[in-house]
Amino acid sequence: MAYLDLTQGFISTGPAEARSAQNSRFAPALTKLERLAIHIARSDGIDSLAQAERGNRFTRWLFRADRPNPLADPRLEALRRYAVLLRLRGDALPADETRRLLDAGVDRETLNEVHHLVYRTASQS
């Protein structure tokens, strides 16, 4: 059975025993779905964070400038927003985004894992 390994960025077809041995050295605090939200943020631009404006809908349609929709789950959307801003702005990340992520239930240890994933992904691109 194939699965998407978000820690490595490729699809693996190896046995489950190999996956568990590989992951035993580092127990992730993020779920697979949360890692997927961070992976999605890899291709999102800063415009994906703006609120939808009704007047610009026609202009976006006319020029085929689609903007990604926010994720339905507030925690996943907070992770995605944080990952986009961290990737694009680095240390100039607004403090209210960190607060938004912490308010969504992400603890400081998980925040370190988010930083690790975003910076590792950015260095691989």
C-alpha cells in the first residue's frame, strides 16, 4: 500500500514496519493532516491570506487569478497561515499570527516542529 510521507515529501510503497522504525527516532507532535496543511502552505502566496473581497471577484474571474480558499478547520487554517508567513517573512512574522496559532491549540513544542518543517521545506525548494 502506498502512502504520502509528508516528512520526506515523496510517496513510499514500503512496509509499515519500515515506516515505524523510521519514525521512532522522532515522535511528531503534528498529525498527518496538520503536516498536510503545512505542505499546502508551501505553494500558497501572501495573497492567500487576504480576506475575500466581493468587488474583486469579477477581476479575478476575468484574469483567471484564482486565490486559494482558506481551510475549513480553524486549527488547520491557523497552521497554514503561520507556515505561509514564516516561509515568506521569516523573523518578521507578526506576533498576532503566533498568538492565533497558540489560541488554536498548538503548544510551544509543536510550534518548534512547525518551524522545522517550514525551514526544511524551504531549503529543499
